[in-house]
Amino acid sequence: YGLRPDAGRLLRPDIVFTRRKLAVFVDGCFWHGCFAHGKTPTQNAHYWGPKIARNRERDAEQSARLEAAGWRVLRVWEHEHVSAVADQIERLLRTDLGS
């Protein structure tokens, strides 16, 4: 599902709750530079270092665009336990209902 919260490029969160304006991104540890698990390769470091840094910048830009348009953004890491992430999502959705 793609979102265009402004005149910029189309954004593609992993999970979208349109009525509640909640966008969820599941970031891969390698591709998004997880501080706990992400490792910059030693081979071709001149490529991978800037590539991963740009991914992180893009993540921040996307989150800022969505938030400026009134969306809530949840970014989780691929290593996070599914049930813990589901609980986070449920809590965010319940806050909309006043529960």
C-alpha cells in the first residue's frame, strides 16, 4: 500500500491503518543500520557505508513527512519479537479509541 502524504514521492510502509493514520515500518537490521545487529561489510565499505547511511536518512525523512501530515509512525526492527510489536500496534490503535 502506498501513501502520498504530501507532494513528495510515494511512501510504502509495511503495514498501514488508514482510518487511524498509523504507518508501521519493519526495518531490516542490515539495510537500516541497526545499532545492535547491523554490520557494515568490510568489503566494499566505500559503497555500503554511504548506502546504509542514506537509508537511515530516508527513514527519518519519510517519518517526518508522515508525521507532518498527521500520521503516527511506528518503526520496528526485524529482530523484535512479533508479539511485542503486535502489542505496540494494539496500544497505539487503542489510544485512538480512548481505551
